[in-house]
Amino acid sequence: MAIWNYFRGYVIIKASGLSAGKFINMSAFYGVNIWDIENDGKYYFIKADIRDKDELKEISRKSGCRTEIVAYKGLPCVLKQMRRKSAYVFGAFAFVAAIYALSGFVWTVSVEGNYRVSTNDIKNFCRQKGIYPGNLKSKINTELISNGIIAEFEDVGWAAVNIKGTKATISISETIPKIEIIDNSLYCDIISETDGIIESITVINGTPLVRANDVVKKGDVIVSGVLDIKDGEEIKGQKYVKAEAYIRAVTVHNVFFQVDMTENEKKYTGKKSKGIEIYAFEKKIDFSTPFGYDKFDKTEGYSFGLNIGEYNIPFGFKIYNINEYTINQKKLSQQEAEKKAADFLSAYKEEHFGMEDYVLSEDIKSNIKDNKLEYKVTITVSQTIGETKTR
Amino acid sequence: MPKNIRHVFADVFELPVEAVSALPVITLTGQVDMIVENYGGIIEYSDTRIMLNTATGIIKIEGIELDIKYMNSQCVTIKGVINNFCFEK
């Protein structure tokens, strides 16, 4: 009832005087619907249908009661007010239109069900095919893209693209991982990848050509992929296999490097400022380059940008913190230079030696020449060697 | 008690009494809502007391925060906490 009254519109009447009761009774008697009658001790406040306004005036006159319309309420009154405030109406329509227009685009893309295939790979593929934040939903052919994903990715057995609202969900199901098949029909040898002395050799397949304590050069064949078929001492034939072996050898590595004893040190002057960079699409207007600074560091302090879902609106700005500095030349002490050299050496070892390799000995010779620390290191390592080489 | 001709008529034809006479029909929902049909006007109205004129006399309703929610020529709806009501001659 209350909502119906709101849609039809109603008035709030203030009735006062001794005949206010008479006015209410007469209103009811003449068939005027009135509701929410409130009495604050002095006045009666009555709600009545907006269309009964004139009749209530007549009743008021007849009853001798003083009445006054204090408010017009309901939807017709709101619409009447709206007519005067056209900007509001326009804004409301523009809002509805914007919501309707924006709902026609894809704003977020999500991938589910993938384990081996990376989400980025799928998203990039879908981007090429038209599924990306900011593209029109009507332009997307989901069936074509689903089939495209299955054709493009070997590990995907099934794919489906669902667009609900403004979100595109790519659901995929991966196939069972393929077992790596080693082709044993390809015969090959194992050769030494470096100079060294064989420490131990365990052959799984093939003919060993060296023994422990033998010296090998880089490129020497250690295990041959040719197996001799013997009848006693007589060679009856040959069989070609894929050589497999686990070989350890002692190798020697000579490393030479220099550490400069002078170093450029950055020193901040304490002069600071802030700069702004405004961007729109690909264009950037940079106001962040300061005047009167010789050398400076620029770090991003705050950035402002709006986005709808995953789509970044290409307008915004960034505020940079700018700190001026000067370059001072600093002379390193021998200890500091040696520390740098030690860091360099450990980085070298990490790069060149594996987990199974271990250093047997390390001979370091260092001297300072022309303001530079020279490092000559001889590292003796026990390491696995051997690489396959097809014939 | 001598019967009104309308009551006799209602008895004979098995009609509801309120349909043939102007007797008030009172519908009370718990303590919070009362509908009085066939009333003859409001005599008094305040937060704590409402008096309605009917064919059988005055109905006095007492309670807290009483409010006339709706009224027309046939019925009146009263909301609030109704403590008691009685007929007065």
C-alpha cells in the first residue's frame, strides 16, 4: 500500500483548530482515503492521495478547519522536480547508458584448469584471437577460439571459452603428460669435454677406451658406441649402441682476473625535489627532469591510473622523487679489494661447477699492479665429465 | 433483550449480522493492529487513547503510541501497542 501511494503521489496536510477531528471524519465520510494520521498535540498531520487535494480543500472549508499542505511526496513530485533539474536527468540517463555500453565489453580474462601450460601463454594466444580486456564481446567467436587453443597447445585436450557478464573464463583440461622416449637406435660415443685425469668410470652401455688414472684431452673418446662381438679372441662383428657412462675426472682450471683498486662512489647531496609525468596512450609528457641538477636518481613515488577489470585506462600520472648526487672516486684498501675478488671467485665457481663437483684444492696468487689487484687462481676439481657425440 | 428487526432478519436468512445491520466488526491482530469496520467517526484521538463512534456505542481504545494508519468511510486501521478496549454507552 505504502509503495503504491508513493507511485501515485500524496500530500501531507497539516490540520489545526477545534474542528480538526470533524475534518478527518468528514474526509472519511466523503470517501477520501487518508492514512498515517499523526497528532503531535497541537496539529494533525494527515496523508492523502494527491488527486483528492481539491476535495480536501472543500471539506476543509465546510468543516471550518484550518488546513495547509505542508509537503508533496511520491514519484510524480520527484519527476516534476527532475524536469527542472535537467542535468540530473541527463546524468542519470548517461549513467545508465554508460553501464549498458560498458557491459558490452570484456574487462577481465581468467584461465582455469591449467597446470603445465602457462596462463600467460594462453592469455597471449587469446589476445591474438580477440579475447582481451577492452574488446567488444560481440566480436568474440568463442567456438573458434576454443578450437584454436586445442590446436595450438599440444598439452590441451579440451578448451571452452565462456563469457559471463564482462568476464571471459577460459576453461581448459590438459592431456596426460607424454613419456619421454629415448631412441636407443641412435648410436653415439661419449667424449671428454675438458682435459683431466680419469678418477672413476662406470660404463652402462658401450666400450670403455680409458681406465682410472688415464689422462684425457678435450675431445678424446672415452666410451665408444661400438661393441665388438667376439668369439674367443676373434672379432665376429660389431654392434652400434648409444654409449652411456658415469665418468669422474680431476680437472684443473686456471682463472685470471683483476680488481680495480679505485671505485666510483655515489654520494647524495641532500638536494631533493619531486617531478610529475603525465601519460595518455603512448604519449608521455615528462615534467620530472629537474633544472640545475647535474646527476640525479629518479625513483617512482606515486602513480595514479584507473582500470576497469584488467583493462588499464591509458591516462594517468606518475610522481617521481628526485635526489641529486655526485660521484666521488674512492680508493679501496687491499682487504676490500680481496673481498671483491673472493666474491668474483665464488661467482665463477657457481657458474662453472655443478652440484656433484667438489673443489680439491685452490692455489691463489695475488699482487697489486698499476692500481689493480691481480688474481691468478688454479682450481683443482673433481667433476663429472663426458658428453655424447653422435657418429 | 429485545431483538432488533435486522437481527431477526439475519437469523431467519442465516446472513452475517454485520451485513444487515451497522454493527462494528473489530479485527485485532495481536496487540499491534486493530481494524474497526462500520464505525461512525472519530471522537477523540491521541497517542494513548482513541475513541470511535459506532452503532453500539463508543469504542474506547487505550494503549501506547497509537496511530491511525488508514481510514476511509468503511473502516479505520489503528496501529501501536493496544493495551485494552471497551464499549461505552
